[in-house]
Amino acid sequence: MSALRLILADQLSHAISSLEGINAEEDVVMLCELIEEARYVKHHKKKIAFLFSAMRHFAEELESNGYAVRYIKLDNLLNTGNFDDEIKRAIAEIKPTRLIVTEPGEYRILQKMKEWPNSFGIPVDILNDTRFLTTHAEFALWAQGKMQLRMEFFYREVRKKYRILLDSDNKPIGGKWNYDKENRKPLKSGLKIPKRISHKQSSIIKEVLKLVEEKFPDHFGILKPFHYAVTRDQALIELNHFIDELLPDFGSYQDAMVAGEPYLYHSLISSYLNAGLLLPLEICKAAEAAYRAGKAPLNSVEGFIRQILGWREYIRGIYWLYMPEYGEKNDLAATAPLPDFYWGKKTDMFCVAETVRHTRDHAYSHHIQRLMITGNFALLTGINVKEVQEWYLAVYSDAYEWVEMPNTLGMALFGDGGIVASKPYAASGKYIRRMSDYCDHCRYDPNVMTGDNACPFNALYWDFLVRHEKKFRGNQRMPYIFSTWDRFGTEKQQAIRNQASVTLQKMKEDVL
């Protein structure tokens, strides 16, 4: 009774459910590099190189553990380029009695899997992904009957479930569940940011880099230098480096942005976590251990753990609870084309250009750059939600649809009508001035509302609110904002709207 066990590119964990109970003498583990998956959106070159390198190393580890592995490289002449045909080819050659898979992270792939029993003529076991800390059923039960699904309250329940940062009375250590107010500081001058790790390139990585350069020359991004961890051992080195060197200052400065500093104190482990090289609970426990050992302050540790144990699990829950309808939402009717400067064309907006540069060079920018620069600009200007989602999915090495879609559509664009966010995360140039040094390098002035040197974010911010006034004026978190607008007076209001109109026209003409 042999089984074909399919491992997807983001399931590179020896603890993955599709490997449970494997019979080393009869079963075959299958991994495929598929052109269809690399190109359904034009993924960043570094993202493709990271995943292919990690997949190949993972296959080697499986073989060294005594398992039979069927690995289909992208340039294999027999590679059909898609899941269905590769599985059919494997079944014809291996003749397994069943196919075993772990549920995927994308709804479209799950729909494919559900059709496979009929397509292949053998049973298909679709197992739960036990790497996550909550199941779909648990999230649905928590969400049942609630008018608003606020992450904060879900996060508390998950912390209780795993007893993370709790005292002996099951209360939060320090007396508070959330220390976010302490984690919004701009970076102090003179702080030394530790150097990041660069891993030695194996022969596998070198081969993959050559392959990606040849096969994906028109994809966004710079491929070299390539510093990614591609094995679990290397990913653990990254985790330990973050815990020891960066976590102490992570919390205070997690929202800061600095020109020329793409990483600051961020962990850089999301790509490894989302691909399966690291597991969420081990990460949270490592951070908690650092706090209990006096190596990192509570605000940093709690803020970091909340991103993983709270936000990550919550976003996944939202995705699976509301799909497929969620993917069609566009609550603010945003339809403007994505500007070319998201792909690197010149723009005088330094904050946008810098964030795109980081993204191009590293397949990475941190969460505030994603939310409050590129996301905020797309929100204010009404850029097509599907084009924005496709961009985020393509350009970041940690992006998969389950995590990208709710973060982009819900958090950044308010396109889901408030399922994820209680108000739109809209901001003017004053926020960017407060949390970064970007404005020091920009020809636009964040203190100016109208005129040629006015920061585009300023007028766009007010214009966005007025365009959607019926939707937002009654929002309980926004009365002060609209009262400020009301005090401007008719003449100033019209000047702001005119300025926004000019800016939107410049965006269309790619001269902003």
C-alpha cells in the first residue's frame, strides 16, 4: 500500500502532516519546481531562488533520512510545469495506491486538490496543516456570533491556550496584554544596528541562481547578492541571532523607517516561518525565554510574539473563513491602475522610492513600509485592489495568498469593508515625517499642503476622507479627524481638493 506524498514549496518542514506515518520502504515523497506556480504572478527573482534552493536542500535532507524522493527540477525536460500533469506522470510511473497532501495556503490550490480523486483515480488524503497554532474550526468558533472580529481579543485566547507570557494565575505578565503604545518610537540617532547574517552559498544555491537568471530575466527584483537561509539549521541561526542581538530593541523601533536601512531591528524570519523552516511555537517560546532570562524587555517580546501568535494566526483565520468571496471584495471601489513606480520607475516621493528600492533589492520591506508607505499611497489614491494584491504577492519572499490577501485588501486598503481593520490606515505626510527620516531626502515638504513642493500624501489624505465621507464620518474612531476638516473652511477645503486632483492626474501620467 504505497503512498505518494506531495510536499509544496511552503511546506518544507519535517513536522509537516503529510510526512506523518511515512513508510520509508514503500512511500515516495514528491516535490516539484513548477513554471506555472513561478509565473501565475511574476514572483521576485529572490523569492523564486529562495524557494527552489530551500526545496532542493529539503529534498536532500529527506533522502539522507532514508526516504525515496521524486524531485522534479524546473529545467527537467519532462517537467510539464503544473501540478496535475506532474502528479499524473508520477502516478503512472510509481503506481501508488493513494496520494497524501497537507492542505495548501491558497484557496485555488485547495480547489485543485479536491478534484484530484476524480482526476487521478486514487484516494487523496488532504490533511490539516498542524504547523499553525489554531485550526480553521477553532477560528470559526471564535468568530461565531461576533459583530467585529478584532485581533486583540483572538490573540488573548491563543496566548491563554499556549500559556505564553502568563503568570501563575493565568494573567498577562506585567498586567497588560498589549504594549503597543511603547513600540512606536522613531529611531534615535547613534543607535548601532547589528550586522545581518550572510550564509555561505552551497553548490545548490549557485545552480539555482543561474537557473533563475536564465528562466526569469523579466521578473522584478535584483537576484544578487543572495543572503537567504535555505535550510532549517540556517534558519535557526537567523532566529537565534535575532533573539540575542535584535529583539531587545525591536519593540521600541519596530515602526521606525530610516533611509538606507532596510532591516533595522526586524527579525527577517517571516520567509523561513512561512516556508516551514521554522515553526511558530518554537519562535514564540524562544522570545519568551529571552524575556524570562532578562535578555529582552517585555514590550519587545510581547510585540514580537503578538505578530506571530496573534496577527499571523488571525490573518490566516480571516482568509479561510471568508474565501472565496473575500477575494472579490472592493468596498471602496478602487480601480486606478497601479503606477509604474511600484515597479521601480522614478518618482520624486522619496518614501515610496526607498520602499520600492528595498523591495527590489531584498524581496523585503518591513511591515510599516508595506502598510504606511506603499499601502497607504494605494489606499489614498484608490489603486485597483487586485493589482495591489498581485504586487504584494509577487514582490515579497514571505508572501503567500493566505497571508498577503487579508493584510493587503483588509489592513492596507480597507477593501474588505472593515472585517480586518476598524478604520482605514490612512495617513498624511506628517506620519511619515514623525516615523522616519525619509522627508529629509525628499523634494516634497510634509509641512506643506498645497503647491508644487507640497507632500502628495497631505492633500490625498483629506481628499480620500472626503471622497468616502458617507462611509467614515460615523466611524467611532474618526470624529476628531472630520471635525478638523470641518474647521478648515470652504476655501481651504477646495484648495486641498484641487491639489489632490492635480496629484492624481500626475500619478496617471507617471510624473509624480
